[in-house]
Amino acid sequence: MARKQKVKPAETIEQAPEPKAEEMPVVQAPQQYSIYDFKVQAIIVSVLALVFYFNSFFNEVAHDDGIVIVKNEYVQEGFAGIPKILSRDAYDSYYRQLNTVNQLSGGRYRPLSIVTFAIEQQFLGPTSEEHVDSLMKQNIAYGVRGAQEQKLVRDMHIRHIFNVLWYILSLVAVLWFLRYIVFKNDPVMALIATIIFAIHPIHTEVVANVKSRDEIMSVLFICMTFIYAFKYEENKKDKKMLLFSLGSYFLAFLSKEYAITLVALLPLALYLFRGYSIKKSMIAFIPYVVVIGAYLAIRFSVVGPMGENSESEVLNNPYVFASASEKLATEISTSLNYLKLLIFPHPLSADYSYNSIPYKDFSNLSVWLSLIIHGGLVVAMIALFRKRHVLCFAIAFYFLHLLMVCNIVFDIGATMGERLIYHSSLGFAIAVAYFLVKGAERIKPVTTGRIALAGFMGVIIILSAVKTIARNAQWKNDATLFAADLKVVPNSVLVNANVAAADITIADEQHDSVARNQYLYEAIALLDHAIQIHPKFVAAFLNRGIAWYKLDSIDRAKPNFDTVRTLYPSYPTLPAMYKLLGDHYMRIGWGTYGRYGKYPEAVAEFKKGIALDSTNPELWYNMGGALFSNRQFADAIAAWKITLRLKPDYTRAQQGLQAATSALTDPAIPAESKVRHETF
């Protein structure tokens, strides 16, 4: 066994020579319960994360939780649904329910987090689709919940707890990664970087929204890939480290597509932190190419082509109305928004869809400012590369993950999203920690510098806690989330539509008609605004039609449903909307006319209903009844025959048909009653 050597710490981390497998750089011998000890640091980070996100345990369903978890039929099947999850697009269940196919560029194959949802469901127990739909409505309306709806809410509480536990696990992995690789000679710098990453308020979307577990798992397995890769490079005889690294890399891909950035980042880390040559770093990455090939083969076999006209829908392609130069300028400008939110995370929003970020052109100052800042970062990264400086890695980690989501390289189907900067924020945290520690070291005496650093971190932790805990509460459900975000992105089509949907459902809970109508009119105003921004927004027309229907304004409701039929003929709930209108005319027919013997007027109302919902047996049955009461027996027979075609076991229609048929043979009945007068 080689003699253990004590290595004198380098003046700066970037100048440290390549460590040998048996060498352990010593800065300060950690003692039990020392701040330098990994276990102590892991406990600090874990406690902070728990304190910051404890109130998210009481959250329910928000944003994409509904379509990815609660209404995902594969998740609801538990273990039985896992093979389907692994062999389909992440949104396949959602698309099937909408009678459509892939709507997003490139598709979405990230099954690992969804598999964890299915595993949870297996132990939580199934819930009927009826109760799922009920929860989705009551989630918005704060209404009284039955036992099954309460179960679904409890299930979501448990899922939120697991999300925080996954987050804590990933933070421990981040700490290990930073201590072992990036800041190997400075465990305090590693701790500060991990704390900055852990407490950043922009991460509320990732942690407080269960669906975003894919982001958490991606960072976790990316860190594990780095760790096991370096362990293998330290001891090539230990082949299991290579297998662990390759396995972690594959799991990172199954979590989310960000793992592809390791094509550059892993060789870069070997070059910077192990002192490898560029050639040796690239050769070391060769085994990982097999994982990339396997993942891409699976992905291409699973993800189908985009649906017809998908790219023309602005909610799937936010730049569909922009010129090529406007698209590029807006993408460049928007990239700077991420950096601004990392520096000052306020205000926050769950949605930045069309038209929350207006199109820019190259005359806009923010475009050039973004080019200068990001161009400067690239220049700095190149200059620091030759010096093997840790900040080169920090910039590369930030920049490469930003390129994955800024739309310049890949169209992602969204303008921006706070969850999308999650990976890049680790690079940001590394850089900030470096500058904070180096800055504190310049303050003399040393004790004063340490106190200043501790005081600054204390202030940042307190401010971040206030923002994060408050934001967690806004993520409770769709109603609380979008009501808060409407103040931040008042021109977002989706936010306006979601707040309107909440108002419509809350209106049903009101016992006071004035309050009920106020909610409905507020919803209509929001939907008017959404349609003004996006004149082909199907969901807005649908909900506006529902609002007018609830206000008994059928003449205003019908044109909205007609527009939905024109824009999206196969929309799943459209038949139900026309049935609502048909039922309205049926109620008017009997309630206003038929019960008072005004049968011709009742027939006229039933005809209006049938024109909208011609397969409704109740409408045809009531039509037959009004005609029979009006002594139009031949017409009544025709109406009841149609009723029985639609519903063969309709007893009352059978009885009515027999009575009308008998009337035709009654010589006392006038001939006029025995011939058809109505056409249907």
C-alpha cells in the first residue's frame, strides 16, 4: 500500500494538482459535530429544506398535477400502469382524454417520476374517475367534500411530503457532489453553495408542485453520475463504480432530458478537477455514449409525431405569431429573465404563456443587454478554462442547462418557466458561494470576515424563507395559485382562463344569487380578455359558454359552444355542453308551457333542444308527450319511435307509443290527429 502523503493546500482551488487515489487533501481536520463534517452539513441542509417546505405538506392539486397524476389513468392503475408509463409519452393519457395526439415539439419522455407516482398510488389505493372529476372541481371551489374527495386530498398531502423528501435527498447528493468534486478543498464553500441552492425561492415550483419531481430526480441522478464517475476514475479496478455511474446516468435521462448536458460537463469536470488532458477527458466519456444511444432508441420508439396543426396553436408554440427576427430577439431577451429571477426572485409566477412576455425585436435594449451579459459569461468561461478554474465549471453548468430551455437551440413549447432554471441555478449557486467565501477571506481579521459571511447568509436565509413559505401557500391549489399569478402576468391567456374557471366553479357554491352572478360576470370578463389575446382559445370559449348558460343567457352561450365545435370538433366535453342547452329548453318546454297546457309552445321549445342535442332520449320523450297532449297522435308516435331507438328499454315511451297507436284506431278521434304535421 502506498505511503499516505499530506498535501499542502493550494492557494486557490483551481490551481490544485490532480489528486491521486490515496491522497486526501486536508484543510482542517474535521472533528465530531464540526461544521466541516459531511453528516453535520447534510443535517443543516436537510433541516433548512424541511423548514422552508413544511407548509407545502398541506397543499392539494395545482397546475399540471391534475393531468400528470390525478387524472392520469396509468398512474391510477398503480403497479399495473407502470409498463404503460415506461412505453408512452408522459402526456399520453392526457392526450387520449382530449381525443388528440402529441401537441408538444419533440414529445416528452420522462417516465421515472411518473413511475414513482404510480407506486405511491398502489399503496394509497384507487379512486374512481367520478371522484377524481369531483375533486378537480372542488379543488377550485373549496366546496364540501365527500369521503372519496377527502381521500384524494389526503393522498396529495402524502405526495407533497414525498416530494420534499426527494428534494432533501437530492440536496444531500448535491452537497456530496460539491464536497467531493467541485470544492474538494473547501467544505465550507460546498455547504454555502448547497444552502443557496436549497433555499432559493425560485425552486418553489419544483418542490411545491408534485408534478415537477422530474426536475428533482434529474439533479439527483446527475450528481450521482458525477460522483461514481470520479470514484471510478480514482480506481479503475473498481468496475462497479462505472456500472453505478452508467446506471445513474440512465436514470437521469429517464428523469428528464437535461442529462444530455453531461456530454460536455463530465469531460469538463475531469479536465478541471482531476487535471486530465482534453483528450483523456473525452476518452473517459466513451462508455456513457452507450447510455445515450439506449435512451434515444427508447425515446424515438415511444414518442410519436406531433399532431396536425399543433405547431399553429400559440399555447404549444408561443412564437407562432412572431417573425423569425422577433422570435430570436424574444428568446435572447427572455434568457435574461432567468438571471434576474435568480438574483432577485420576485415576483414569481407558475405561468409565462402567451402573451405574458410580449414579443421583442432587436431595437429593444433588453435584447442587447442579454447578449452582452451572456456573451461576457461565455468569454469568461473560455478564459477560465485554461486556468482550470472552478468558475469555468459554474458558468458551463449554468449556460449548458440554459441552452436546453431558452428555445434558441430546442423549441420547448413554452416561453419560460421557473422550474426550467432549476438545473442552471446550481451553477449560479456555485459561483455565488465562491465569490462570497473569497470576499469574506479578504476581510481582516479573519474572525470579522467569518462573522460578516455568517451574517450575510443569515439575512439571505431569512428573506428566502419569508418568500418561499408565502409562495408555497399560493401553490395550495389552482384557485390560490392563479389568483396570485394574475397580478404578476395579467396578459397570460392561461392564467386568465384558469382564474375564470375557478370563479365559475366558486359561483356554484354561493347561496346568494347576487354573489353567484358577480363571480360569473367576473369570469366572463376574464375570458373576454383571454379571447381578445388569443381569438382561437377553445377552452375560453367553452367556459364562457358555461358562464352564460349559468346566467340563463342561452342565446349568448350557444355561439360560444358553436365556436368550440368549429375550432375543435372532437372536443371531449362538447356533447355535454349541447346537452346542457337541450336540457334547458326541455325545462322551459314543460316548466313554462307544457304544465299550463300550452302544448304548441312546449313543442317549439323541445324542437330548439333537439336541434342542439338530437340524441337525447328525454327530449324526444317529452316532445312525444307534448304532441300526444296536443292530440297530434301520429307525430307523437314518430317522436316516441325515435326515443326507443335511442333508449330501447324506456318503459314510459313504450307505454306512450301503445296509447298513441290505439288512438289512431279510435273512430272518435278526428282524422286530423291521425296524420303527421311535424317534420323531424
